[in-house]
Amino acid sequence: DARAKFEANRDTSHFTPTMSVARTARVRLLYRRVIKTLFDYSSSRAVWGSFIQDARAKFEANRDVTDEAKIDKLIREGEEWLVNHKHPDSYNIPTNPGGSKYQRNVPPSIDIVEKLS
């Protein structure tokens, strides 16, 4: 019974026969990576939410593309965007190795403070 409910509620409208499972996974991973990259540039969750809406609109605009060459080109462009927009101090979970728990916003050195005073 639970399996039947799951199958009935499962949305597969985004999956086209020409789009392979591997390509669908690449698009999904690209979307997640774009969202995580946008989080690095946002000052608050509200700002991040607007960034997500813009990114989602761009992905949705290309949802119905069925030409495999065009899909591959769009994925490559998205991956290039990620490379070009990688944040120099990306956010890591604070308690993970390399996390940003300490000194994410490092205070300026005394020399800089004295020059500006």
C-alpha cells in the first residue's frame, strides 16, 4: 500500500526518454553545487533564497530541452560557471575538518587599523 502511494506521488515529468539517468544525475548535482556556491556569497538566508529562486528559474527555463548536444552544452556551461564563481573563502560546516568555525571573518591586523585611524 505504501509503495503504491509512493509510485502515485512520484513526479517523473522532468525525465524525458532521451535524457539518460547519468545526465539527470549530473544536472541534479550541478543544481546542488550551484546552490551551495550561492550560499557562500549570501549575507543572510533571505538573500540566499532570492539567489536560489533565480538559479531555479534558469534551470526550469531549460527543463524541456531534449537535444542531447544542447543538454551537454548547458551542463558544461553550468560547470564552467561554478569554476569561475568559486568563492575564495567558501563556507564549510564549522565542525568539519577545514571548517569555518574560527576566523571566517578575520579581524584586520593592527597595522591596518593604525593606518586607518
